[in-house]
Amino acid sequence: METAVVSAAEGAIHTLLGKLGAVLVQEAQLLGGVQGELQYLKDELESMTAFLQDLAERNEHRKQVKIWMKQVREIAYDVEDCIDEFKHHLGDSSIGSRRGPAFIFRITHMLRTTRVRHRLAKQIKELKMRATNVSHRNSRYSSNHFIFEPGENSMAAIDTPANLLNLDARITALFPERTQLVGIESRQQSLVQWLMDEHLQTLRVISIFGFGGLGKTTLAMTIYQSMFATSGSFQCQAFVTVSQRFDVKVLIRDILLQIIQPVHRQGHHASTEAGEASQEGLLKGMEAWDVGKLAIVLRQQLENKRYLIVLDDIWSIAAWEGIRFSLPDTNNNSRILVTTRNRAVAHSCCFHEYDRAYEIEPLTSYESRDLFFKRVFGRTGNCPENLKEISEKILAKCGGTPLAIVSIAGLLASKPVHSKDQWQKIYVSLGSELETSPSLERLKKILELSYNDLPYHLKTCFLYLSIYPEDHKIRRKTVLRRWIAERFVTEKRGLSVFEVAESYFDEFVNRSIVQPVDMSFTGKVKTFRVHDVMLEIIVSKSTEENFITLVGEQHTLSPQEKIRRLSVHSGDAKDIATSKMLSNVRSLSIFTNGEILQFGWMKLLRILDLEAHEFLINRHLKHMCRLFQLEYLSLRRTHVMELPMEIGKLKKLETLDIRDTGIKHLPPSITNLPHLANLLGGKRYYHHSGLWPISEFWGLHVPKKLGNLEALKTLAQVEFTESTSCSISELGKLSQLRKLGVMMFVDDDNSWASLISALENLSSNLNSLLLWRPDGAMNFNSLDSLSRPPMFMKSINFRGQLRKLPKWFPLLSNLTELTLRATELRAKEDLMVLARLPSLLYLRLHHSAYVETEFAVAASEFPCLKLLVIHLAMSEAWKARFDEGALPRLEKLELSLFEEASIEEISGIEFLPNLKEFSICACPSNAMEHIVQSLVVDADKNLNKPTVTFKVKQWEPMKLRTDPPLDHRGNLWSPL
């Protein structure tokens, strides 16, 4: 738990120090007598921060240390709250924009804020006293107990109790009982083939990577044992565990000992006396050898031999590089097998094209049940009927992780009586069971290794994921924006704050501690989950240290703690609906349809996430504009119809998400938000699984002076009609804009000319553009006249009749995603333009995008494309041809046919070397049997053996929203 306290406390102080420094410089004249106190607090907290970072390097702390760290964090929060109130109540003390003599303004301002300054001075002095007392208490009770050991080699193993326990937690995986394993054979197949490939004589590295507890070590050990049992497979073998802290010297010595004195090898001739004497001489003095000599001797022993070395549990690229140099390429069919939790490490080990990285998958539902019931009842079929339903819930929480299944099954098997109530109780209280049950100690320690290995700045971000309920599908961009609003992320040189947040999240993916759910073909995670058992662990850490407060399900409140971040998972929040309990809340997330809390009580609120709250309506937002600290506001998928007119008072607001609400008109005061970076509204929905394409779409009506929002980076999406077209030119003033979504419901040349002029002004930064002209033709002449093409554009989404591509389209060398809908392109030259775009990864041609009846792709065309989606609505028979050498990287090909469409022929899929999936979705009236059979035959000729799937479309009527009643354009709707 202690590392959680360290990371949370250090993160809180890091944010505060910047604010203290700014206040000391900018508000010096108004601080008066408390300037010294603030300077003291700043100095004291800087020292605490350095100490906390040192503590983060240790995994074991006494209880007194943990209490001290928790107190430090609470002081940091309270000081930050005090400073925020100070700056808010004292207002802007600058005089640069004021009229009249400066000294008159300064005196007037100081008189007007006298009472506030006295109150805040008292608070600051009290906080100084608290900080002093915490430091003294630390010294008084701890004496010298916090002093660290002398500097250690970062790669040296330390035999602390925790490290010994971690070794114990892994040791059972090193001696697997094959009869108890499930699903091992299917996972071994590819790995064994790669190991035994006789055609590759050079040294090959094979890495196994994935989430902790999936069985990487067990899989590697069973393969290793099978190689031992196969006489003559390898001339020498060694299996070593690297772990988080390791000593290169010890590892190389261990490999040498296993090679020179092989153990457990059966069927080999005994060594001669001369050979034994030679080995004994070689081993003499090994303890005194340095790393260099050990490496030289190891390379000599492996020279001209076919060897297999297993390096289990590598945690860093540095660890791999520290060992790799001692393992020679003997050009003798040798192999290195690596296991790691880190995707980046796995791919770093597999440097050459003939190396292989294998991502271990969770157990299937069938395999999970097999393993679970074997461990609980001895046999698969022995589960009583009354326990099957709760068993499925428990297995869902395990998520196919063998270690979780075995551990929880062991806990259940240890109970004298198997009852549904008892199993339900364990299921609900798994978090507390992880803390107390010996049966789950190994599971907890294995998963905590991943958390403990995170740098302190990532620990805070990872703990933050505990605000989400179990099985919740989390949007990546939502999390990144919330991290930024919480000030967990700061800019780095050359990187924006959002890019830094992306790098943090990518590190979680690399370390396999989050589970991607939806991926884009550009490799970005769109949505993800946290493994249920890992979630239990971080919830336990977060709630115990008051980092997060959860309400609902099995979570209970601690009334003595101040609530900082509140997340409501079920029921309502009546028990905490008091001004005193809510006065320190910084973040409020509601994932259930309960009572709406009084936002006016949460004066320090920074994040308000009410997405999908079905009972939220306009009047609940009455006091929202009092939240002077608010930076992130999500009303997405609620029944709110309008924003408060005073929203311009939220001067710190950075993200406003009102997508899929009834809000179309923005209050004029919204242009007074100087920090607004993300304005997300309207709706864009396209459904193609029915007999006909169905669309719902609308955008925001922007107010005048939109150009005042100079910090805006994302504006998606807005619509322009005859009444609002005068505001189009305001887009060109948004110099920071990177993502823009525009729906044009006007045809006149002046409006389109204004839009083109705005796009030219934005061309240096804009990298994502949605431009729709629903139910009509785009103004091609205006679009074609764009004199400064968006050279850095990565994503384009066009809807509306074009007939041909603009002349600047071939210049889009950075374009990776392209979606066209109803553009009615028909010239083969346009298809060739698309085929030659060098970076295009993702191409969607929706209904009537390309209306030529033949879709032909020649060799070398679409060199990078991974996904091709084509929706056919034409009445003429369609055919496709893929020449050998075309689409060399295509992984998925998707066709969707509406009622009038038909396919004459599809040829050449046998030539698509990376194709994994070909899916067809067609109406019952489409004659597809012959085409599908032909595709199956051609797919079988493809060396990659892609799957061919066919789905019949069903009639799905348009679903109009009923509360509030909105039509497909977002306008209020009522039946005639």
C-alpha cells in the first residue's frame, strides 16, 4: 500500500509547488504578512517531495512512515485549496489593462479584499503550523529509522522479505504439474515450431509477453522441459529468472553452472573423469570473476553448440541488453526464449525479422471452466447446479487469467461447505479477501509487481483508474483529458501536455496492465478495461489512502476523511449529501442513475463527469457556474437541452463534452472561456447493418466571436446554416485548432469561400477534418481552389457529392485515415490517387462513395493500407480484382451490401499476404452463396489462411430518441 501513498502524495505536492511559486511572484504585494509563511510552506514541501521520491524506490515501509506520507498529502491538498481560494477571491491584481493611476487601483483593490486576506492569512498560518508539526512528529517518532541503506547497485538483488516473498510467489510456476495444466498444448504449438525450425540456422529470439498471471513462466517452463525430454534437440540448455532487480554477474554464473553441470538430463552418457576434472577446474574461482570474464567464458562454452537459453521475467530493455551480449550467434540453430510483461521489451528482444514475439492470450471460457472446476471439485463435471451461475460470475472476474482462477478456486476449495451464499460473499468481497486470505497472497503479489514497477508519476495515473466501475469500457481520450485536468501530467520540452499523457497511457499498454478493447487501425487504443482483479488491488490502495472515495456496491464511507475524489457506482449518494462532506471534493464521477448532488457545495470541483445520467436535466445545472475551479465537464448522453447562460464564468474550463445531448445552441458567454481546449458536441451516427443506410447527425450552432477561443484545439462538431453562416470566418482565428468537424447546410459561394479561407489559415496545425454536406453537393470549385493544402492532415472524413477529388489530394503524404460517404467518385484516376497515398492505413468507402462498378488494385498500390471497408448501394453488378503485389499490408477487408447491390466477382485475395479477415454483410435478397464459396476457396490458397465470414442483415427501423424527443437532425420532434 505504501507505494500508493508515495505516488499520491508526491503527485499532490508536485502540482502545488508550481502554484506556490506563481503566487509568491505574482501576488507579492497582496500577501502582506503571510508571504513568509507561504515561502516556508513551499520550502518544506519541496523537501518532503524529494524525500517521498526516495521513499518510492523502496517497497517496504513501517506503519509510521505510511501515516506520515498520508499526512503530507493531506496538507498538500489543503494548501492547494487555500491557494486556489486565495487567487479566486482576490481576483486579478494586475494593472496592465486598468485605466487610471496604478496606485489608485492597487489601494482600492487591497481595501476591497481586506477581509478575504485576513481570513486566508489565518488559514495559511494554521497550515504552516500543521506542516511544522508533521515534520516534528516524523522526527520525534521515527528518529533515524528512515535512513536508507548505502547506495546499492540498481541491478543487485536485495534479499528483503518482500523480494523473498515475490520469489515464493513465482516459484510454483517453475515446477508445473502437467496433468493440472489447461490450454497449454495449443499455446505451445507455434512456439515449438519456431524453436525447432531447421531452416533457420542463425540465432533466433522468441519472446512471450502479456499480463501478469497469464502463465508465461509456466508456458516457458513446460516448453523447456519438453526440450530436455527430447534427446538431441539442443546440446545445452539453461533456464534463469531475471526479475525486477537482478545482478548480471549472478545470472551469467547461473547460466554457466547449468551448462557446465547439467542437471536432470536423462539418457546422456556419463562424463569421463578427465571431463569432470576439466569442469571442476573451470568452476574454481568463479565467485571472484567479474562480469567481463564470466561473459567471455560463457561465450566460449556456447561456441559451436546448439543451445537453448530461457530468460524468464525480464522487466526492462536495459536488463535484456545486459545479458544479450554474452550469448553468441553460433549459426547453429540456437534459440533464446524470453518472457516479459512489457510489450516494448518483447519487441526490443525480437530485433530481427526472423525473431518472433508471441502475445499470450487469456484462457477461453471453456478452458477457464475446466481449470476452475478441476481445482474446486477435482473434475470438470462435478459442479452442483446451484453453483453454476455464481461460478460464471467468478470466472468473469478472473478474465481468463490462470493464476486468478487457480487462486480463487483454491480459496473456495478450502471452505468446508460449498454454498451459493458463501461463494456470493467471496465474489462481492474479493478486495478484502486479497488483503487477508493466504490463498490469494500469491495472486496479489504477482499482480502488485506490475504496479510497483511503475515510476512514481505513472503510479498516480494508474491509481486514478480505480474511479471506474468493474467491467467499465473506458475511453482513452476521456482518461487523458481527466489526467490533465487533475494536473497529473505536465508539458515536456517538445511535447504538448496531451502528447505526454498519451505517452503515459502507451506505457500502460506496453506493460500489459490495461486491456485494450477497441483499437483503431492506426494502432491507437480507443477503449480499454482494467482487469477485474487488478482493479480490486488498485481500489484497495486508493480507498485505504483516501485517494479515491467510492460509493455503492460493497464500498463504504469513512466519515473522518475529507473526500477528494468521489465516484458513485450504484444507488445514490444521500449519505454524503451534506455541504461539509462535499466541500473538499475535486472530482465527481457518477456512473449510476441516482440522486443528483448539490454542485454548489463543491466549490473546489475540477472534474464533473455525469455522462449517461438519465435523470439529469437543465435545472440540475443551476449552480454549476459557481464552480470556479472546474476544468472538465461531461454531460454526454444526458437529457440536458441547454447550457446555463453564465457558463462564461467557468474561466478554467478546458474540456466541455456535450455530445449526444439536446444542446445545439451555445450561450454567447461561452466565448469568454480563455482556456477551453476541447469543445465536443452534436452527434454523428452511421448505421449500415440494416437493409438501408441510416444516419443521425447534427452539430452545434456557434455564437458570434467564436474566434475568441484562442486555446481551442478540438472543435467537433459544428453546423452552419443560413442564420449562422456569418460566423464561418471565425474558424480561421482558431490558430491552435488541430481537429475540426463541420457540417455545411448552406450552398452559397460566399459561405464556402469563407470556409476555404478559414481552412487555409488553419493548414499549419490542422490534422483532422470532418466536412459534411448532408443531402447535397459540396461546392467543388471552392474546395478545389484551396491554395494552401493541409499538408500535415492525418484524417479526413468527407460526406457529400464531389464527383471527383480536389487537385491537391495527391499532396496529402501524411494522410493515414480517409472516410468518404456519398461523394459519387467514378473516375478510375481518383482511385489511383487514393492508391498512391504513401501513408494511408484506413480507407472507408461508404454508400455511393465510389460508384464505378469495377474496383481494381494493381501491384504496389495501397502500400500501407491495413483496413479497407466498402459499402455497396449501386444496382449494377460489382466486381473487384486484386493483382499480385497489391495491398501488401492489408489485414481486414469488409464489404457491406444494401438491398439493390450485387457482386459479380472478387478475385485475387490469395495474393494478399497479410490478410487475416474478409467479412461480408448482405441482405437476404442478395445472392451471395456462390461468391462466399469462391472466396473460401481462394482464402485457402492464401498462405496466411484468412477467415471468411458472412452475416445476413436484418431490418432495423430508425430509432428516434424519446427523452428528449429529437429527430435525426437533433431538433425537437413530436408526432403529427
